[in-house]
Amino acid sequence: LFYPEQTLEGLADLEELGTIDMLIVDEAQDLLQESYLDVFDGLLDGGLAHGTWRFFLDPVQNIFNVMNTPVMQRVMAHEPARFTLTVNCRNTQQIAVHTSLLADIDLPTVLKVEGENVDQRWYSDDRDLRRQVSRYVNRLLGGGISPEDIVILGPYRLENSALSGGLLDPAYTLSGRPANEGK
């Protein structure tokens, strides 16, 4: 946890403290620690007390149990506006139910968005994974889905994944471009 302290020291040396006009933190439940709040406070013009900031957090993903801690009390002392989403618009009901069953977590009651059924596939090794992904992508392409509309997400960079050698018998190659990068 010394990285936040080093960050503050570096920002002070570079005279960058208070240079951010607005701070937006998604998945804030993962960063609600005193040292990180100190960095946010130092970066933000006006600090947390008088600056413009938004913390978005998910109590269902609160794996560090920060909701009722002194850190959360520090955030709430600034009297931020609070808003609770009443509709889960990130996942369809089918995906949320499937994830709930696999992860053994309670299903949120706010799910209302319908979607396609979950098509779960198991694989035995990297070779089998590559074969199955290749087959599925080719099925999507054969069904009229444009290659630009297909995204393969995985836990590793492309060059470190089972797909580092590309798809089998594809009409298109994989780009390995990060999801937040433009087309």
C-alpha cells in the first residue's frame, strides 16, 4: 500500500496536486481505502470537500467490506448526492441468473432486461478452447454477424491467451485491441 503515498509525493514534486477538474471513479468499492482517498483528495482541484467528483460503486461487489467503515464515513462526510439504480442495465436477466448460480450469490431483485439465453461451453485445455471459440465465431459470421460486431473477452492479453495463434479457419484475424480503444 505504499504506492498511493509515492503517488502523492510524485505529484507534489511535479507540482500536479489539485490539477484535476473532475474525478470519476467507477468500481469505487475497490479503491475506498484511506491512502487512495488521500490521492483523490490531492489530485482534485478543491479536494474531496470542494471539488467535483463522482464515485460509482456496487454493494454487491463489495468484496473488501468498505460500506460501513471509517473510509466510507469520510466520503459521506462530504454529503455527496446518492442515487440507487433500480434497473440493472449492465446485464440481462439471463446472464445475471446464470452468474448468480455459478458464483453462489444472491440474485438482485432489480433485473428487468430480457436477453438471449446463456450458451455455456466447457473446455478441456487451451487447444479445445481455441477450437470451440473458432467454431462459435465462424457460426456467428455464417449467421450474418459482422466481424466488427464480435468481441472476444478473456482474462489474458491476446498474446498470452489460447487464441494467440489466431482462430482456426477464420475469414478474419484477431486484432488484440483493448476494448476501450477506437476501431
